[in-house]
Amino acid sequence: MQSLILGEKYMENQLYLQAKAVIEELYGKARLKTGDIVVVGCSTSEIIGSAIGSNSSPETAKIVFEGLYDTAKEKGVFLAVQCCEHLNRAIIIEKQAVPFAEEVNVVPQPKAGGSMATQAYAHFCNPVAVEEIKADAGIDIGFTMIGMHLKKVAVPLRLENNRIGEALVLGARTRPKFIGGARAVYDEKML
């Protein structure tokens, strides 16, 4: 029994550290700055080795959320957590990040919104639900399709830290659109 408990604690610590490493790497590669928004889509089912949507795990969500949220706060960026398709992929975010957004009335649950969104709603200082945002970067944990909540133009990022548990992790950053024509000059720092 003792080794089982120790094994569980090791796995919890590993998930926390993997989540922390993912957002730290994204922060650097996406050149994020204070006040930027990172949208996170997460399948806890995928993290624990099940098919997406089949085995939601509030316990797993809590550990991964803490790794992401602790690091986001340290870096001064906001997390925006995407709900599952049962809530039309609504977003749970801190009110401070989107002070003028139109809120919607929903409280996510593990089977209607997802375990990660449920954790965000429970732990953000002043959580609100909104139908959409345009985030500066994103983390997709387990093929949750976050693209609808990224600013145009999304640029995929290959992350070295590309797994949390059994789930594949994809990253994205955004850049401003190019406008103009043949005579336009672009700011290289914004590419």
C-alpha cells in the first residue's frame, strides 16, 4: 500500500512539473508579455490514457491546472480555459483579463464543460464565462481544438515539452496580420 501511495504522489508531481514546463516553454517561444492571454484546452481523459471525453478526471485536472496557473501568475499572463463541446467550447477566464467582454451564464462541471474548466471556475479570483476570446497563445492538451480562440494569425509551435501524462501537447503563438501590398514594410520583431 505504501508503494502505491508513493507512486501516486510521484505521478502527481510529474503531471504538475510537466504542466509547468509546457507553459514556461510556451511563454518563451511565444514571446509573451505581462497581461497576455493563453488559452488552454485540456482532455484529462487523454492525460490518463483514455480516449478524449471518455474518462474525465477532476483529480488530474486539479494537478495540471495548478502547474499551469501557478506559472501563469508568476509570469503575469492570464489563463483562459476552454470548456468542452457540451458548453460550445465557452471560455472560463478571470474578469480582469476581459473587463468589457459579454459574459454568459454557465458554471462548468466535469461532464458539462470539462474537469479543467471546472477547476478554473473554482480557483480563479473572479471567474467569468464568455463565448469567445482572441488569445495571444495557446496550449492544446489532448487534441481539444483551441484554434477558434486564438487571434489571427496562429502560428504552430513545436514544443520540446510535448506531453502531459499520456496526452500530446501542441502549442501556438499568434502574430499580427500582414496588410498592404508590394510596398508595405513590416516590423521584423512582430513576426
